[in-house]
Amino acid sequence: MVAFGEALVEGRTLDLVERQSLVDHIADQIKQSPGYLALYRETVSTLDRLAGRSVASLEVDERLQLIARYRLVGPPEPEGENLGPLARQIHALRMQTVPDLIRGYYGSAAGWALVGYKTFPGRCGDLTRYTRAAG
């Protein structure tokens, strides 16, 4: 799941802190909602079948190509699109797993840092910033 998430949210290998944000999100989802374990397992199985080997063994650019080839990000499949024997799994991946991982990552400190916030909401920032005159 993490290998797929890396390609999905940043298109690169994440550093340890960024990666931990993704791992924590996945672990939290599994603990809070029992259905997520089955969803994540099905996602990994589907990705492995689409790739022809373990998705975790793919280089980042190969994972990005897999995402593009099967249009795993974006709007739902157009009417009449034939997804073959994995249609249900690909649909679940597109509609459930992808949005979940994106929300989880960009709702974390790592995701907030990506858009320029140095301090995640709810955490103490630079105290001197609040104790000196503006200017």
C-alpha cells in the first residue's frame, strides 16, 4: 500500500517522515474501520495482478506508468469501458482507495508541508512570532 501511495501522492519515493504519515494513515484506517483492511488487501492484490508482479518491487516510474495505464486516478470509468475481469476491483481502487490515500496524506503534516505550511495546524509553531511586534 505504501509503495502505491508514494507514487500516488507525490510521484516519488517519500522520505522517512513523509512515509510515516502515509503508514500512520493506513494503520489508523485499519484500526478505526474494519472494512479498510479488506479494501487495502484487495487493492494490493489488484495492483499486483495489473503489474504482473509485486507493486512494491516496481520503481516509482513503473508505478506511475501503472497508474496512468489503468487510469487509476481521475473520474470514474466512462460508460461502456471494459475493465475486464478486474472491473469491480479497479472501480473500488479508483473510487475508494485512491481518494482515501490522497485525503490521508494531504491531511497530515507531510501534506501540509508540501503546500508551504511549516507547522501543522494544532501544533505549536515559532513562539517568538506571537510575542514580538509585527513589522
